[in-house]
Amino acid sequence: MDLSTRPYRSVLYIPGSKDRALDKARSLPVDAIIFDLEDAVSPAEKPAARDTLTAALATGGYGKRTRIVRINGLDTQWGADDARAADAMDCDAVLLPKVESPDQLDALARHTDKPLWAMMETPRGMSNAAAIGAHPRLGGMVMGTNDLAKELNARFRADRLPMLTALSLCLLAAKAAGCVIVDGVYNAFKDDVGLAAECDQGRDMGFDGKTLIHPAQVDVANAAFAPTEAEIDIARRQIAAYQEAEAAGQGVAVVDGRIVENLHVVTARSILARAEAIAAMGA
């Protein structure tokens, strides 16, 4: 499956140092995995984690899941070695934490030929989101809402009002550049109701999926970011009605009392393509 057409409903963080977690991830119904060499790995374990993760990815078994390696920042003692190691790994992308300018992506590009992804988690990163999104090697953005909340001194609220400006800036940047963008984590991993509400908010805003901290969150995210049966049904009927209208020499159609123009057909085709990609993941 082409990297650009893969679904990203559920993007699970997995410690790169834990053999058991790396093995379990092979059987989880996630769309993508962030193999973490940064926050999930203690300083003493970081060099060994590279070898552990390299071996796990070489063994394979992750199927069609997108494999993203999050390295340590290039301003740390581990970052450059992480980047060079990730370049040799059997992975799909390298994720750089706390990206604040395109220059940081330029620096990462000197160590790897893999597609680059950016963690967006600081006020400066939000301010430079458009420039970061326009980087020619960027394939995706990941919202780091926990770090961002800390930097903003913001309170955690169910409506995420303190985050909306930052989320929107990154969404605009990613959509303008045609990049994947996934929402931040939901910390209360036993709260399915709260997770579902935040997933619905992210989906309504336009995020492609959600980063997750626990396998128990996968089913909720997969459901929230997949087209519903009702959306698939109306998409098919919009396409059929518009094609019929075109054949009759008309520029618009009507479905369920609503006007259907070409822009609606583009959206409808996107919905069906997303549904097909999700079905292919589970095949």
C-alpha cells in the first residue's frame, strides 16, 4: 500500500526498548506505530534500544502498518546516532521531536533518506507551522499536546479550548502541504467515553487519526476516524446522482434535498477511497 494512501486512524506509541511490546504490536489492529526511542526510553537504555528496535523491524511481521521511528532531538547526545540508525532500519519514516523550524528538518535530512515527520509540540513550532509543513521532505505531523500544554501553562479541558488555535494552525499547514496529520494523545486510557469524544472532535476538525498510548484505545480511534456506513452510502449516491446529472448536461444534482456539485463528488470519492484503504488494512 502506498504511504500516501494508507489510513492513520490509530497511531500507537511503542517503546523501542521493550521486546514484549514490540512483539505484541505485530498483532494489534493499528494503522501505524510510532516506535519510540525518545520519551519512552530511559537515558541508560537509549543506545541498546536502537539495536533492539533494529532487530525487531528486521524480523518484520508488522504487515501494512506504517512504521515510524521517533528519534531523540538532534540537540541531544543520542539524536544523530538515532537518525543514522533509523536510516538503516526497515521503517517508513523518521519522526523528529519538538520541531520548531524547517532548519531542524534540514539537519535531519542530512542523516537519513527516509521520509521525515515532525512532532509539533512547542509555541515556536506552532508559530512556524506553515514553514515546517512546506518542507519538501515532510510526510506528516504529529501533535504533541502534552508538551504543548506544559509550554502554554494551559489547563486540560474536555473541549480542549486552550489547544484549538495550535491544533488549527498545524491542521492548516498540513492540509496546505498535503501532509498526514494526527492528533495528540488522550491520557486517561481507561476512559473510553472521553476518548471517543476527543476523537470525534479531532475527526470533525480534519485530523487523519489519533496518537494512542495504550492498546485499549485502538478500537475507539479506529471507529471514530473511519467513514460510517451512512457516509459511505451517501457518498455512493452523490457520485451516481452527479454522473447522471452530467450525462443529462447539468452541472449539479440533488441528493436528499441537498445540492451536489463537483466539490461534493471529490469529497465523496475521498470517503470511498478511505474506506477501501481501511478494508485493505484488514485484509
